[in-house]
Amino acid sequence: MFAELGLLSSGHLVTVDRADLVGQHIGDATVNVRRAVDRALGGVLCVEDAGNLARPGIDVDRARSRDVVDALLAAVRAHREDLVVVLCGPDGAINGLLKSSPELAEYFPKVVRFPDLTGDQVVALYEIKAAEAGFTLREGVLAKVGSIVRSARPEAAGARLALRLLERSVAMQSRRVLADGVIDGDESLHEILPEDVPGTAAARVSTGPSDDPLAAIDALIGLEPVKREVRLLAAEVEADRLRRSAGLPITSPTRHLVFTGNPGTAKTTVARLLASAYARLGLLSSGHLVEVSHADLIAEYLGQTAPKVRAAVERALGGVLFIDEAYALTPGGSHNSYGPEAIAELLRLMEEHRDDLVVIAAGYDNRMKDFLAANPGLASRFPTTVRFPDYSEDELVAIFESMASAAGLALSGDAREEVRRALRAIPRGESFGNGRVVRNLLDRATALQAERVLALPNPTSEEIRALLPSDIVASPSHIPEEGGTGQYL
């Protein structure tokens, strides 16, 4: 529009944020701002989360933040004839930025406040985005979306909620049409039904008939210390709700967690169920889990790490960001020098989105202690550590039997004792796979059982289901250290 009115020569848009402008060292800001301005000349430079420029984070000292503001001020002074700069962010943060620099405030006399979307507008956005994606909404879909939006917390019921609901609706619709065997050309391939819309704002994990994530955690084999900690977390939330109802002041505790333990001790499973439980308790708007590792957060070149961290957090907003082997972000845990940058950006975003994001950092016991000691801000933001113990032999046998039963198989004869002998043949150490060992042992047993059954002339249903001692192989060569998925992993 500015270009059509003759106010700008081009009218294009360039979007940047604090990480794009601050840089790693004093003096970088001047260069980074100049580059951004050069790209935007003739158009609009949009600075997202601009309020953060006035609040130096853990990784950026006050001098570097001041450099950004000064460089931005110089840019608007020098190019006021062919550049429009738009500062975006929450009211309070933008006001803080402008108050911190009266000179800069003189160049931004206009403040345009965007009101929160109403429930009807969120539903309308869901409908519009669905149409843009090529989907037709069947009767009852928008009514269900509206019900979910009305039940969501006010601060979470915005455009992001509409997009997340649509994303999960499409995922559920895809699973349904695949299960129904819908073929190309069928109109129903592009229809979203009411049953495709999740029942709540939370993308809950299907955990059994009760669909209760806390009950599902309690039903897991072993893990008694973990269950105790989860019950305490849930009790704390319920107590806050009672205090609020009684008109008592409540605090806003930090709910980020550290999970420690060896591989295969159900850390990811509990994280996923806990995300769903937090959504049910009203602490998160969605309740989904996004799992990342250091490779998803650290880039190879300067300036690319912070955007990768922001992208991961954006995917996790409303749910839980699960960082496996989080110590790889620290200088001692990674050969990449941008780990501290990733941690600093993560800490900033954890604080910024503390009302609708839980971060769980996971890894081995001793290494997670080093991780928390690597940055002064980490220990305070991860106040609770939940330790996942190794499974006992009896628990591993019970897990094997549970997994076999879920696969339609039953242990016959001395098969249970053979499982014990197989487990005892595998060395126990820090890298012992726990649930992964059981999963791989069962996979091998299933393959050998299938070979044996196919050799039978006319196998009965009992023979097809039976796992015999000869099907259980105790060879550690079949137990890889990494990989695999499942309930106890």
C-alpha cells in the first residue's frame, strides 16, 4: 500500500527479530542492523518481538542491547524517506523499549494495538485456513471447534490455537482415511468430519479405555519414584486451583523439568503423558509433545542457531518441548561452539512463554548435573529433577510379557524363564537399554516364532500365538544400543 501511494519505492517486506540483530559480539549489532536495513530499503522492516531489544538476555549484555537500539535509531534517521520500520510485540514490552530510548520514541509516534481474537474469529480462522488447504468441513465441525475454543484459557485462545486445531484435525483425518482405505478421487479424501477434530485443545495420547494420562502413568510397570513425583506435580496444580477458588493468592511456579536415567526407562513416554495431563489440568493449551536433540537446535554457522531454537519452541508452544541428551548443548558435550547460544535463546523463550510451554531436559544422571551447572540460568529454570531408575529383572520380564500380549502372543512352557536367562546375558551398564532391550528381544523372538510356525503343516491358533523357549535368543548382538519406539522407551 505504501508503494501504491508513492511513499515507498518498492513496498517489499523484510522481517527480523532480536537474534538477527544482536549478534555474538559487541559491534555486531551495527553491522547486522545495517544489513537488515539495506535489504529493506524501499519497503518495510518489521522487527518482531522488538520489546526484547530493551531487555538484555542472559547471553547478551546491556552494551550489545544498547548497540541494537542505537543502530536502529541511526537507520531510521538516515533512511526516513524510503524506509518504514514497524516494531512488533506485547504492549508492555514495546512501551519499555520506547521509554528506554526517548530519541527512538520520537520516530514512532503511532501505536496500533491489535486486540485479541474473539472466539468466533478463531473459529472463522480455522474455517478459512481449512479451505485454503483444500478441505471441506462437514456439518458439526465448526460447532465442535467453537466448543473447544470457548473452553480454552483466554490467553491461549488466539490464532495459534486455530492453526493447531486444524493441524491436528488434518492429522486425525489422514489416519482415518488411511484406515478406511479411501482412494484418490474420492471426495471424502478432502473432508474433515467432527470426529477428526480433537475432543479438547489438548492433543491427548490415547492411553487406553479411560484415556486418562495420569492413570496411564500409574499403570506403567515399575517407575515408583517417577509416579510419586508426577502425583506431587498434579497435586500442586489441584491445590493451586483450590486456592484460586478460595480467593487466596497463588504463585506461578516454574514447571520445567529434568528427567534423568538410562535409555529405555520410559522418559519419553512419561513426558508425552505428562504433557497431556497438564493440558487436562488447564496448564497447557494443547498438550502435545515435540521431541528434539542438540542437532535440531544447533546450526553450523553463525546466526542460524537462535532461529532453529525458536522454530522448535514454536512447534512446541501449548505443549512440551522434550530435549533428549540436553547436555550436548553445553561446551563440554558438543564440538559445536554454538551450544551456549542455543541455551541462551532457549532460556529467553522459556521465560517469554512460561504460561504455555513446559521444557523437559533429559539425559544420563551425571551428565545432566554438568548441564545444569553450565549456565547460571539453567538450575533456576529447572527446579525439579525426576530420576528414572533402571528396571529390575522382574519388571523387565513383566514388560516383555505385556508387549507380547499386546502383539497377540502368549508365553508358553519355560519361555518366561528363558527371557530371564536372556536378560542376564546382557551386560548392565550406563548404556543398558532397559525397555529397548526388551523390545529388541521380543522383535527377535517374534521373527523366530514366525519362522517356526510357518514350518508347521497346519498350525492351530494356539500354536500361532505361542512363544516357546526356543524362540527367545540371548545373543547381545541383537540388542542395539539406540533406536526403537514403544511404551517403555
